[in-house]
Amino acid sequence: MTSSEELHKRRGTAVARGVGSTISSYVHHAGGGTITDVEGREWIDFAAGIAVVNVGNSAPRVVEAVKAQVERFTHTCFMVAPYESYVAVCEQLNALTPGDFDKRSALFNSGAEAVENAVKIARHATGRPAVVVFDHAYHGRTNLTMALTAKNMPYKHRFGPFAGEIYRVPMSYPLRDGGLDGATAAARAIEMVEKQVGAENVAALLIEPIQGEGGFVVPAEGFLPALREWATAAGVVFIADEIQTGFCRTGNWFACEHEGVEPDLITLAKGIAGGLPLAAVTGRAELMDAVHVGGLGGTYGGNPIACAAALAAIETMHELDLSAAARRIGSVMGDRLRAIAARDPRVAEVRGRGAMLAVELVQPGTLVPDPAAAAAVSAACHAAGLLTLTCGTYGNVLRFLPPLVISDDELARGLDILDAAFG
């Protein structure tokens, strides 16, 4: 079998330098809560492909569904010759997402595509141009979604000019805004919009209920409901970007549910299809159906193999009650992270929901970000066989996203490695 070292040399002459990787080992197989590289080394997985394999790698139902679909057909393009599985996925999403109102869905390939199409739908339906986004937001790597994203390096640096009519307002970030309560933080953002943009010009307000790449920032209670209330009154489309938070990750099917928020449109991807590329926009029927025929779509959007995988993944989530699994993981992991925080002054905060948790590292006694400490702890984890990720606007946050099917033993072993890495 080709070694990781040999593969890395081949990569250097074949793969563009701009495509990075967290570790230099190359994967041979994966399942449950582990990944095994080509040398046979096992890694405890606290990344889940960035919250993609919530049902685990090689989930049995997903594997069987994909095999069966490949044998029937691999592609016709739904816009040319439609098929049942696309319709069935849309039916599932319409039923699962928050809101007791008539919904429609459209399927795409990636989270960035879903966000772009949600903005298209909101602008078309309202006839307004402006989109409001938040500090620390991450929404993708395409031109429009780079404009929506807050962080320059590595996502935006020298890739402009970007799309216009994007307006950024402060996020509720309890650790860094003095513990401002949710209603006050929302009022601050709303005032900026009304004074600097004008509510009558705003097509959409786009927000991650828990920010992902921005640092797993959980807004103060009341922030999201206050924004939802303002958007309704102002005729602004409220778009929840649940690409990283969706599909049981936070202990509910969707993170909006923690505060009873019902978005007008919701963008979905990552955990939707057990690792196959699929994304969606789901929302109010009157908004989704406002777009003319042919205005939404894409050659590969809702590919039949990905749709088969999504239906199997959703069935697995129901069968295994992965929302409850996420809550159990969060309880165990949260206790261990808080114990680390109690003895390590670099940990400013432990935060998150369910199996979407993070620690923010700072210079002791301050709120000065310490990205070097985050990188060092993560590197120590990698050296000991635990796959972890960093994130945050300042690069100082360690984030943890284990597959929701991780075993108790795998979780405990991973947390032991993390504990030792902090030491």
C-alpha cells in the first residue's frame, strides 16, 4: 500500500498548493468515531469531516442505499429527467425543518450554493437588494459567499472585488461584548441596519444560529428571537444558515429550535447525506415559489446518489435518535472541557450546544486571543492520534465535532488525549 509520505510527495506535484489539509496522513478507511490511515494508524475523529458525517463514515443504511442507486442510474439531471428521490428528500426537509407552514425545497451541491440561492430567492421575492450579515460569519468560498463571510485570511485575501449590497453588523458574542444581553445586542444591530441601510431596502437577514468557522459563537439568549421579530415586522426574509448546525448536531434537528425560532428560509448541507455532496434551501412556499421556472437549479443539484444517501441518513438519524446522542456527547464532553478550563487559565470559555463544542484560548488573565496556544494543543492532539480542528476569527478556538455515532470508549479515549495535550 502506498505510504502517506509517498502520497504527500505525489500531492505536491499534482494538487494545487491552495488546497490545505489538517494532517499529512492519508485515510484508508473510517467508521464510527475513528479514521484509519494507510499505515494502519487509528485516529479518534473529533472533526466528522467538518460536521458532515453525523451518522458516521460508511453508515450501513447509507452504504446500501448508495449501492442500490448506483446500480439503477447515476445521473439524469433532475431538470431534464426527474426522479422520485429528489422529491422525497424535499418532502423530508419540508417536514423536518422548523415552522408549521407550507414549505418548498430546492436541492444543490454545497453549502455555498445553498446560501447563494437563498439570497437569490430573497432578493427576487422582495424586490430589495440589501443583505445583512454579522461579524465573525462564515458562509462560503464563492464570490457572493466570500462577501458574506467576515474573515479575510484565508477565505477572502486578494480574491476581490466582491459582490455589493452586503452590510455587516455586530454579532452577539457574550465573551467579547461584555456579556450584553440578547435583546440589547439585537437592538444594537437593528439600529445600525435602520440607520445605515434602511429596513425597506433589506431583502434578507442571514445568520448562523451558532457561528461555525467564526468560533462556535453562541449568541446570548433572546438575540435570535429579537432579530426574527424585527425581520417579520420589516418584511425582511430571515435566513438561518444551518449548514454546520443542522441534522441533530446541536441536540435538536436544527439549532433554531433551541429558542423556538422559525426561519423564512433555511440553508442546509454538511450532515444531510452521510458524506455525499448535497445541499438545500427550504422555506416558505410563497418565497420559494416566487422565483420563475428555470431560475433555480444546477446540473448536479440533487444528484440521485446523493438523494439516496440523504434519505438513508435521515432514516438513520431517526432510528438512532441522534439528537439525543448529541446531547449525551455534549454532556460528557462539556464536563471534561470545563474541568480543563478550571485548571488552565488559557481557557477563557467553554461553549456550544450538543456535540458542537469549543474552547476559546487567550493569554491568561486577559481576552487577548492566543492562536499559538490553540495550534499547539491541536498539534499535540494530532501527534497522539486525535483529529481536532481550530477556528475563530482570531484562530484561537479549538472546536469539537465528533460523529454522533461515536462510541463511549472512543469518546473517552479522545478526551483523554485532549486532556493530556493541554497538559
